[in-house]
Amino acid sequence: MSKRQHPPQSLIDSIPGGVIGQAREPAPVHLWNPPLSGEMDMQIARDGTWYHEGDPIGRKALVQLFAGILRYDEDGRYYLVTPVERWAIKVNDAPFVATQLKVEGQGEQQKLIFTTNLQDIFSAGQEHPIRVVVDAETQEPSPYVLVRTNLEALINRNLYYELVELAVEREHNGNSCLGVWSQGCFFPIDGHPV
């Protein structure tokens, strides 16, 4: 692996408990407010691939470590945040991709359980809402599900088609729309306003 594929060691060293290869919960980044350290040449592509200086980061454990310190702020930017550093990075769409869907139950009690490309597992519901944005020009839908505070996963095309198969028609906020149920919550998936 070339040297340029390694993110700054100082960032890795400043991640509390930042041992690569160990499963861990996301860090409490909402509690940390260090000054901006600068712009890092790191980017998350629409397909969920993380790049550093133009090269993909091939170690999933390293990507999971960085994802655990990712934060989206009110200024509309994504940052890698530790208690002592805050680096701005680029995200082309959403930082995660929902790649697997498990359906339990039926009707209003149905539960939609998503797994992301980085192995986050959660059920859509009040804390993890689904939303669909329709491109005004192409009319292409882009479906998302909230993973954690301000961080969404783009629902991949195959899973979106599965959601369409599960969709039911319902009156929602004065509109008739198609949507899906999960944990007692109804989520329109046809691009109508929520």
C-alpha cells in the first residue's frame, strides 16, 4: 500500500479507543468542538466508497473507524471529529449506503431492518425515518434512511425496488401516496412531501 493511501496518523491517534479492527459504537462527536484543522483530501463517493488523496481506502476496519467519528454540521459540511481535531471532508451524496433489507411482520406492525455497507443495523421508524427526494429534471428518486444524528444512508436501487413491492396506498398529509410501514410509522416513498 502506498504511503499516500494512509490518512494522517495524528487523526487516527486522536480517536479515543481508536483501535482498528475492533467493533465499536460511534464516538460522542456531538460533545467535541475543536477548531477546524483544515480540509482533508478525503471523499465518500455515492456508492459508499471512501477515498483518500484519490485512492480508495481498502481496509473496511479503517473506514468503520472514520465513520465512527463522522459528523454533519449545521453549515452543511461533513467533518471527521476527535476531541482535538476537526477535518472537513467531501461527501458526494450520503455517507452510507443501505445494502440489505430484512422484513419482519406485515401491515402497520411491519419492521424494515436495514444494514449499511459498514454493517450498521437498525430498524426504520421514528428514530430512523425514510425519505425520498425526486430529482426535478430527471424524475429519478433518491431514497434515504437516517442512520444516526444527521447521517443518512442512500438506499440502493435493489432495496428501493423491494420497498416499492411492499408499498401500500394511503392518505398522508392530505395526499394519496404510496409508502411503507415500519414500526408503526408510515413513510411515503413516491416523492410526495412528508
